[in-house]
Amino acid sequence: MLTDLNWELNSSESTPVIVYTGRLHRDKGLEHLVRSFKQVVKKWRHARLWLVCVGPDRGNLVDLVHVLDLRGK
């Protein structure tokens, strides 16, 4: 189970979780996903967004997550 590997992935069965798997690249539109998730958290504060991927846009998305105060979400 993922939570055995990383306790931060622990969530209840009622927690909304959005999962993206793929390459982190500007062409994928992940910036829009992260920005939109800010609105999701306003309605469901325990919601989680899991980006399971690597790629050249990782640094930019990590910075955006910090700017939008979504770390840990």
C-alpha cells in the first residue's frame, strides 16, 4: 500500500483524491490542473491532488504549489 511507503499519502475513504500519472511537461496543462485544484480545496478542504510523475516541468509546478499554498494537499 502507498501509505506504507509514505505516511503523507494517508487519507480516509471519504477524502476526495485526484491522481495524475504521466510526464510533467508544459504541454500537458498541469499548471491549469494545479491552479484549478486551489478552487477544489476551497469547497473540499481535505481533498488531495497526487501528481505521480517526473519531467522537465517539475520545478515550475513545485514552485506553483508553494505560491498557491497547496503543499500537503
